[in-house]
Amino acid sequence: MRESTRQPVVYLPASPVLHGRVKLTFATAGAATLLVVVAQTVLLPSIPPDKSTHVRDLVKTVSRRAVQFGMAAGAVVFIGQFAAWTYVTPFLTDYTYLSSGVITLLFVVYGCGGIVGSLVAGSLFKRGVIGSFVGSTTAVAAMLIGLASAGTLPWPAGLLLALWGLIWGIANPATLVWLLDAAPENQEAASAVNVTNLQVSLALGSALGAILVSTTTLQTVFFVAGFTVLGSGVLAAVAGRFVTLAGRD
């Protein structure tokens, strides 16, 4: 029989310095989160709901065909997105061979790109939510497949990651806007349905990534994720032929 060449994984205990850095990272994240909560409480106005949301409102919202298409497309894109994003750090370290400092900088660029994408998204949604979703998810799929294909090259990988953040800043809010426009008279219910749908899909995407990582390669993870996201764009394009969303001013 042919002996396996796969080396066993050896886990070493974390050093006191690394342990301290991890604690500092979580403490900093907690403090930043608390600061954001305080800022929201002080700066954002209180907007009471128009009416109470009941189970029948959720059922009524989910029963709409436009909402069902939006939930399906949103679920698929989130599964693909987080199958890849969950393992982007090991991909960049083990496949692209980038240092932790460079990866941190790229994550900052990714986040800034997402902010820019969100600002651009509003004007795109006025032209068409489903069309914006199709275009942005197709572009995200191209970024993921591009990373899987050229991820060993640092500069292309960094550029693709930055563009990924920019385009995801459009695709992400499009999932919510789609459901809001599909059920304009039940905004609270549509928002609740969207959050639940995407949280479940996020978990499924991470699980899919875990299965792929344990059975295949990091490159395969990004290929599968890319084609999954592309599938959501195809689904949305098909949906555009059967449903119409409320117009936006």
C-alpha cells in the first residue's frame, strides 16, 4: 500500500507574548465596540417602528415571490462569501506567503473599500436593485476566482482583495434593499427576515469552507466560493425576469 505523505499537524502551546497580544486584541475590539454603541446612542435619532411586527407579518412577507427570490439569492451569495472569507488569513499566509503586517494592512484596505462601495451603492440601487445585485455578485465571483488562480502573486492578490472589499460593499446591502423593496409595507418584517436568512447562510458558508479546507486545498475553497457567488448572480438574473420591486426615489 502507498504510504501517505501528509504530515501530522502539531499544535504548540501559545507563548506568553502571543497570549498577551491576543488578549489585547479582544480588549481593543471590545472597547471599540462599546465606543460605537455610545456614539450611536448619542448621535442617532430614535425612530419608533410604525407598528408592531407579528408572526403573521413575517409569514406574509416570506410568502411573496419577490422576497423568496431575494432570500435565495442572498443566501447563496453569503454562503459563497463566507466560505472564502472565513479562511482568507490562512490563504494569504500559506498560499500567497504574505506577512501578518501586510495582511493587516490589506484588511484595512478591504474595509475602506467596503465603505466606499456602500456609499456608491445608493446611486446604483436607484437604477435597479436586482441589476446592481447581479453586477456586484458577478464581480465578487471574479475576484474570488482570480484569487484562486493568481493568489501566489502578492501584488495581484492584494489588488483583488481590495476590489473584493469594494464590490462586497455593494452586494451586501443589496440583499437588504431587495427585501425591503419586495415588501415595502412590511419594512420591519422584511428586515428581520433578511437578518435571519443571512445569519444562517453565514454559518453555512463557514461550515462549507471548513469541510473544503479539511478535505481539499485553500485554492479549491476560493474556486468553490467564487462559483457559488456566481450562482447567486445567475439566480438573481433569472429572478429579474419574474419579479418587480418597488421603485426607489
